[in-house]
Amino acid sequence: MKKILILILCCILMSVILIGCEDSQNTNNSGKNISADEINSISGELGENEILQEVSTKNREIDLKFNLGNKTDRLTMEDLAYSRYSSVTDYLLNTGKWDVITVDFINVGKITMNISEAVSQNISGKEEKHFPLETIMKKFQKY
């Protein structure tokens, strides 16, 4: 049931994104669209009761809005936001499409980072980018 709901949400989001991206692309084609596969990959990083509610893009910037659900027993909502930002941005950084990634965690806080803040690491012979946890924590703006 959860997978069906995620699939339906992804289809709805794609419709909204495709309509919104037409307006946000600039004429020199440096704007980027986000594909259904990318949305599925992002949604796959979410935990139970967490929802990707909105995605918008403009040029090489992507803004995501997440509902992290109810408070967890094991983590604070801020710790959960750090973890989600890390996992989602690991994927987005390595697509090479985005220079600025902003994630708004509804009722928790917001994190915006530039690709220049990412570090590279060789993992199994492949160069992978990620944001250091310490930097994510410093950039977190609590609501």
C-alpha cells in the first residue's frame, strides 16, 4: 500500500513539476528538469510516514519540501533533518545537475547548500560527492 501511495504521489508531483518547470527554465537551456526516476530515488531515501511534498527547480537550483512526520523516539526532528538532507543530497549532488540544493523540513527547519561546499570521496573506484555532516549542521536554520 505504501509503495502505491508513493507511486501516486510521484505521478502527481511529476505533473506539477513539468508544468512548473516550463515557466522556470530560462531560454539558454541551462535550466534542468527533474525526472520521475529522480523523484523516485529521492522518495526512496525517506522513512516511514515521511513525505516529499514539493519539488521546484530554477536554473541549477532545486528546492524540496519534506514532511518528516511525527516525532521519533530515537532521534530529534533536527537530527532526522540532518540525516535526510545528507541522504537526499548525496544522490542529487552526483547527478551533476544542481549547484544549490535547498530542503525545507516543514515545522522543523531549512538547509541550503552550494555544490562548492561538497567534498569528494573515492568509493569503490568511483568519485562520489557529499556534504559533510558538520557543514549540514552549521547550515541548518531552525524554525
